[in-house]
Amino acid sequence: MNDDVRNIVLGVVATAISGGFGWFARTFLWRRTLRRKQAFFGLPTGSDCLFVVNRQMGGTEGSVHRNDAFALLEISALIKDCGANLQIVSHDGVRQGFGERAEFCVGGPASNARTAAHLASMLPGVRVDLTTEAGRDRGSIQVGGEAYRWQKGQVDHVLLARLTTAPGTRPVFLISGQTAISNQAGARYLARHHEELARRYGKGSFCVVLKVNNSDAYGPDVVDLLADVTRQARTPVAAAA
């Protein structure tokens, strides 16, 4: 074998080896990222999960606002990535507890009875103003002595929470916004920032308030993490007082 042939063979072998290592590294990193995502969302491959949809305020029975439908699309992409199975259930059609299957519950307590139940049982420090008359506090989210008020088209807030009752149980993700567009913003924030949230909170429970800025102009895209209210939200109002 002359030098030219030997160099060609060595080059081919080196390329194959480096390509194999590159493929192995990419596969390893992809699988590790997938495992972390599945652990955070409680969605191992082949598992089942619930998506609890709310009703459209002012709409007919069973109708869903288009922004809440968009929130479903944001979440369904995550579920598909994890290899899990999605079951869509109306908020007044769920007759089961939590912890056996992962759950995504979208909508505030005025439009979602399941959200109202979760707030009462797992986030007793949160109060949502449900009055229908126009006023400064209409729709406000109150927690930890703060009132997060809604300004139509300018400032919307959404409560985003990951809730577990015991180690090893599947989580409930609660997206309770003041408007349908803030529900979509909360779902989009979860989809885009789940890795950051997982690094910060691990597999534990958390509750944060998000601020949606100028939704009339920017829709659900411009969102700030306004406050971490985990401790305040999990403390009953009477105990906090």
C-alpha cells in the first residue's frame, strides 16, 4: 500500500470515527434533554395526561375561546415531544382526583370549575375577584397582600403553577389568566421557559405571576415573570393574616 492510499484510508477511518462520536454525543444529549422534560412535566413515554379546557365567557355552553384553543396547541406540542397521550376534557366533565396522571388546566376560576377547585385545595392563599361589575379590582389576582389588576388590552396577568401533592405523583399545571389571551401567554411561556423553570424548581411545586404587556399590540408574546408567590399562595389567607 503506497502512501497515498494509506492516507486516504486513514482519512476515511478518522471521518467515520469522528462522525460516530458526533452522532453518539448528539443522541446522548437529546435523550438527556428529553428525560428531563418528561420528568418536569410528569409525562413518560406512553403515559396519559389530561388537558382541562374552560368555557368561553359569554359564549354558548361548551364553546372555547380561540386563544384558549391556541393555548391547547402550545401544550399539545410539548405532550407530543414527550411521547405521551392527550385527553381533552371539559372543565365540568372531570370527576377524578389528581396525581395519577399529569394535568394541564387552563382558564381562571370564573370559566373553569376545575381551576376553582385546585385554587381552593392547593393554593388557598390566592383570591380572584369574580365580580361582574366594572371596577378597579374586577378580575384581579390577589396573593401575598398584592393585587395584580387587569387593564384591558394593556396589562394582563396569569398565574402559572406546577402543583404536586406527594413525591412520585404526577403534577398539575395550572394556567389561570385574567383573559383568554393571557391563558395563551401562560401556555406559551411554559413551552418556551420550561427548562429554566425546571432548573430553578426541579420537580417541586411552584407558583408565579406573569405579566402580559400590551396584548392589544403584541398579543401573547411579551411576557415578564413578575413575582414568585409560591409560599404566599400555599399559605391560607387566614393563617397569613
